[in-house]
Amino acid sequence: MQWSEIVKVLGGTAGLVAGLFGLVKIIVDHTLKVREDRWKGEQDTHLECVRAALARVDHLETDLIQSRGEAYGEIWSLTGSISVFGTVKPISAAELSSKFSHWWFAQGWLLTEESRGRCFLIQEVLNFYILRGLSFHRPPEEQLFGSPMHTLDVLRAMRTEELGIHVCSDDSKYSLEELQDCVAAWKSKRINATRDTTTPEQAWILIQFLMSAFRTKLTGELRSKDIFSGDASGQLHDVKMPTSS
């Protein structure tokens, strides 16, 4: 075979190979483009699902915060009869326990596990009062307000003497375990006594302490961004709630 014929054959083969390579490249590029478009579509769909889920969570969290705020307002009303300040509103342990039970079955599901334990502890003490026929009444105004000391410092001194609880500037800082131990010790002292001589003022100090620890804990939860998950680490700066006893 002459060189001219060999060149023609090779030239034709090279053209065929080049054509086949070009065709393969087109097919591969098209396949990759289809897969890329499909992947982008799947990612967009996934992103929309995530956004929708976050929107639902945000809506639920907003509703929960609002519901807890309303329920918390009712707690303030229930505890008005044992407030340190303001007019004394006489109420029996049985009446207060009944009101708390009514509130619990209407709003109790909104409480976190920690606050639920504090609520149960209040009911435990109120039922102990009912069983023992104990009443409660705020100490005389002269005792609370007639001292050069700050009223809340006077109250804390009363707690230390009556309950043996250590002084803490924020009642929400007392753990549930500390509150339970305090109640158990206070009850044991009465149960083991030959005669129960508990005064209404002494009974008031315990129930007021538990109510304040409950209220201040709820205050912290209402201020939390992560109230939906039960984590009280974040702060909602537009919520302004008091934390006093």
C-alpha cells in the first residue's frame, strides 16, 4: 500500500474517532447536566421542607410562649393571698389547693418538668396543712416592715430560722431537690412532735417560700428563647417580668 493511501485511511479513522469522541462528550455533558439539575431540584425541595419545618416550630414556640404567659398570669393571681407586700387576702389551704388543682388540669401541661415538680410540692404542703388542720397567715407588719433591715432580708432571716434553708438572693436558684429536702425536714419535725404547735406565721413562711420559688422559676422560663425545648439559656429582651418574692 502506498503512503498516500495509508494517510487517507488514517485520516478517515482519526475523523471517525474524533466524531465518536465528540458524540460521547455530548452524551456525558448532557447526562451530567441532567443530574446536576436534578440534584439542584432535590436540594431546593429539601431546603423548602427545612424552611417550612422551622416556620412550624417558630409558630409553635410563639404559641407556647403566649400560652405560658397567660397561664403564668393566673399563677400570680392565685398566690396573691400569700404575698409579702399588699393587702392580706385570707384563704384556707383547702381553697388554695382546689384553685391550684383547677389551674393544673387547665394549664399544667404548659409547665416544664422542673416547674411541674415545684407545683406538685406546693400541693403536697397544702394537703399536709389540710390533714393537720393548719392555717397560714403573713407575719405581723411590724415584724416585716418595722425593722431597719430590707423587708426581703427580714423574710430571708425568717426562712433561715424556720426552714433552715441557706440564703439565696434569687428564689429560682433553689433546686427542686433543695426544696424537697426542706419540705421533708419541716414536715418530719411536725410529725414527730408530741403536739403540733405550728403557728399560722410559721406555715405561711413555708408556703410563701415555695410559691416564690415556683413563680421566679416560671419567670426565667418565660424569658427564655428556648422555652419550647425547656432550655432556659437564652433571653427574650421584650419580656419584662418581676422576680421579687
